[in-house]
Amino acid sequence: MILQALNDYYARAQLAPPGWELKAIPFFIVLDHSGQVVSVMSRADQENKRGSAVLVPQSEIRSGKNAWAQPNLLWDHYGFVLGEPKRKPNGEIDPSDSVEKATKQLGAFIARVEAMALRYPESIGLAAVAKFYRQGEYKEVFSRPDAVEMVKIAGANMTFRLVDAVEPVIHESWLQNHVSQGIGTDEDEDACSAVQTGVCLVTGKREEIARLHPKVYGVCSKPSPLAAANSKEAPAYSSYGKEQGFIFPIGKPAAFSYATALNHLLRRDSTQRIQIGDASTVFWSERESEFESVIPDIFGDPPKDDPDRGTRAAQALFTAIQAGKFGGVDDNNRFHVLGLAPNAARISIRFYHCLPLAELGERIGQHFNDLEMVRGQYDPQYPSLKRLLQAVCLATSSQPFGDIDRLPPNLGGAIVDAVFAGPDVPYPSLWLNVAVGRCRAEQNVNYYRAAAIKACLNRQIRRSSVTPNHQPPEKEFLPMLDLTNTNPGYRMGRLFAVLEKIQEEASPGLNATIRDRYYGAASSTPASVYPTLLNLTRHHIKKLDDKGKRMLYRAFHDHTPDDYIGKVLHGVPSMPAHLMLRDQGGFALGYYHQRQDFFAKKPDDSTPITEGTPS
């Protein structure tokens, strides 16, 4: 299903033709007709540090100990093109590479250039490249002043261009014919001796089966295939005597198509991709749709120069749903969501969803309904997933909103999976756990953490309500202060906010409040700490001056503090000795809601708001 959908997207998007691919090429080695180096041209700019993508012959599939013997056709990284090992930004040789390896790569690249020069003697550009190597010009390129930027890009790709030409040598007509005839990509000897034909599982046609599938970029630290299996030398990886790609027969055209489509979706400047932690998620639809690029804007972190992009994208999607824009023919346009993660030898598929656009929009809408929370003036209406996850990570000097690199593995992908799986699918319990834990660790419940906790709790409540357990349905948490919610944790959190507010008004200018010392204990073992806090509150109330009393009464809807404390505790039979994780989440919500309510505009009249009779 996934490969078929990617194969169809390749045909619809009209991507690189068979035998070709789009590749970032940071440098052109500019030659004259005699093979002398004129300059090393950097193609980097502010938007593309590795240079814009160039259509190049498809990269060779390298695997095993003889990967050095598979050079690309007239382009590659500087190990193959110049015989230089991969280097660190400071110029030192990378431990993963060596001079001996780079020398063998260069030899294989030169051999292929010479073979092509013999086959196509009419090519002026190819002749200049051949002279470049015969004269040893390649030895001086890496030390040129205009090539110093090469070291800063580990394994930078490069190709050749004549000084009086606009296009690189790889775009000459002879090479286009060479690749289109199917002789542009040569596999190793083992592959040539193992040619097999069969029925392709993607297209249903009888074709030559791909032993090795093209590699996919942008998910793992190194390019890796989406589908791969070890050789039959390890019996555990063979089936009925078959090995590698012959175990799951995919024709070479289909393997090229799906890999090209996936690489297109995963490219650096892709508008159909989001990256959360180690999980890469790509989006595409069966037929062209404006929402292919809108969905990533909704979940991704907005750029600094356009912080409202995510809000506009979400509003556009919801407006389209309400206006019935997805009706009629477009109602059958299905949207694909694919989550990928790095693995040891191949890419791991975390999740996959295929939904009509209308249903997908509804599930995104439910996601933001679950996150809806009373907020401050500068808090976004539709928080990005990255910022939500940063809020549950430890902040550092380089990442003051939270170090996303400290995010627990799999969490980001699991949240995205839950969003598209359905409105009643719970978010991962780990999200609630780390959000509550971060509130306790920092004694701070901010907008993002409160939104995450509310979303997790409400989905758990909704899930339990559809499961028959002969219990009355639990009430979901509201975005704002809910005076009728009797959840013990929620009431304890509200009470803690009330006691803190009294202390703040009694002692203006305090550097620390009861939150800094007692939040952890109050949110987990209320019975052990609240008697002390209530005794302290009586002393605080006695210290209030007239201004403090007016501030306090206004915050409590003109009730006295003692009356308000009684109303908060109404319905709680006894002080809980211990709060479970879910109730600790309720505590954080109660505290956040009550604090926000203190700053909300109150009614002009002084009519008290009823929430019960004080006990």
C-alpha cells in the first residue's frame, strides 16, 4: 500500500525521469577545454547551504566492503572526485574515513571517466574532464583558496562545468541519451550475475527485480533503503533460498519511482515534511491539493520571520471544512501520512495513515480542540507540536524553550500517530508523564504544559467513556476555570493557587512563594502539606492591608478568602493522602486555570459566582 501510493505520487508529481535524481551539489569544478582548473564555484546561498538541487544521473547503490568501487557518473563527493578523505570542519580527517579508502574511490572514479571518454569521444566536456585527471590537476583543487569551503561540508558533492558553458557536463545530450538507454547505472558483478525477473508487487507487471533498492536520504544519519534484507549467507534472513530484494519482488522501475518520490518528500526544503525529534513525517495526497503543504505548517514550528504561519494554515483548513470545500469530487481525494524513523540498516516505518481530506481535517481539528486552553496575550492559539514537546524538555542556554534533543525516543512520532489515528485514540501516556514531571521539577505550569496535560487527560477520559465499565462517565476538563469540576486533583490545584495568591498579596515583592517550596509535595501528597499551608494562610490574611484586600476580593469575585477556600474544597470529602499521575495532571490544570482566572476581567456587577455551599 505504501509503495503503491509513493509510486502513484511519482507519476503525478512528474519528478526526476528514470535514471536521474535531484541532488544538492554545493560545488562546480570549472575547467577550460584543456582540463585546467579555472575556479571552484560555490553554489551555496542563504537558503541552500549545500547549493540548490541539480538533476544528476541516479546515484549508485553502494553496499558492503566494495562500496568504494561504485562511483557515480561524473559527480560524487570529494572522496571519489578528488581522492580526499572526509574531513571535520577543523580540517582533520574524520575517523570514519581514511586516505587509503579515498585513494581507491578516486581510482574507480577515474576508471569510469576514462571508459566513458572512449565510448563518447565527441564530447568536449568529457574530454576536458579526462584531461583534468590525466594531467593530475585534481591534486591541487583541495588546496585552492576558492575551495576552502569544501572542508566545512563533510563529503560535499561536486561535478564539472566548462568555463564557456552554462550547464554542467552531466547535462550534455550524449549523457542524457546514455542514461535513458539504461546503460547509465552499472551494478557490481554480484548483481549482474543475479539478475532475476518476476511479477512486481507494486505494479503487477513482469519486470527485472531490484536486488538492492535505492537509498533514501534525510531520515538516518547515512542514506539507507526503505526496504532491504541481508544476504542468504545469514540463513535467518533468507526465505526459500531467496536473498535480499528477491525475497520481496519489486521491479526496478517501481523501486526507482517510490524511492525518488520519498526523497522528494524528504528533501531539505520540502513543504510536505515535518521533523519532530528523530521522527520524519511526510504528507501527500492522491490528487494535487493545496493542503499538501498546509498540513506541515500546522504542526511544524513557524519561521522566526513569520510566527503566524501555523495559525493561518490551521484557520485555512478549518474554514475549508466548515465551508464544505471538501465535498463533491474532492471528497474522494485521500491524504497519506507516513512516519519514518532511523534504524540500524534500513528506515523504520513508525506509522501510516490514509484518510479522506475531510476526515483528516476533522482529526486535526479535534487535536487542537483537545489542546485548547485559556492563554496569555502572546501564546499562540494553535501551538506547534515542536513547541509543545520542547515545553516538556529541560531548558538549556542554547534552547531556552526546552532542549528537543532530550526528548524521549519515539514520543514525537507517537503523538503524530495518535492525532491521525482518531479522536478517541489516547496520546502516549509518556507525554502526560513527562509534562507532569517537568511541572514538578520546575514548579511551573505554563501554557504549553497545561495544554498537553489537558489533551492527554481528555483523550483518556473519552477513551474510557466508550469502553463499558459500568461507571458514570468522567467529566472532561474545560479550557478555562471549571467551578463544577470535582476532580480531587483539580480542586487541590485550585486551592494551591488560591493560597499562593493570598501570600503574594500579603507580601508584595516576594522572590519566592509557596510554589517554589511546596509544589511537588502539594501535587503528590496533599494531606502531608496542606495543613501547614492553611495555617500559613491565616497569618497571611492578617497581614493584608486595604489595597491587598481589595485586590484579593476582586480576584475572588468579592468573596472573602475564607469563603472562597471553603467553596474550592466543597465536594472534596477529605484531603487526599496521595494523588496518582492522572490526578497530578488535574492538579496542574486546576492550578493553571485558577491562576489565569485571577487575571481575567471580572463582571462589572459584584454578583457572586455559585459553585456550591461551603462545607
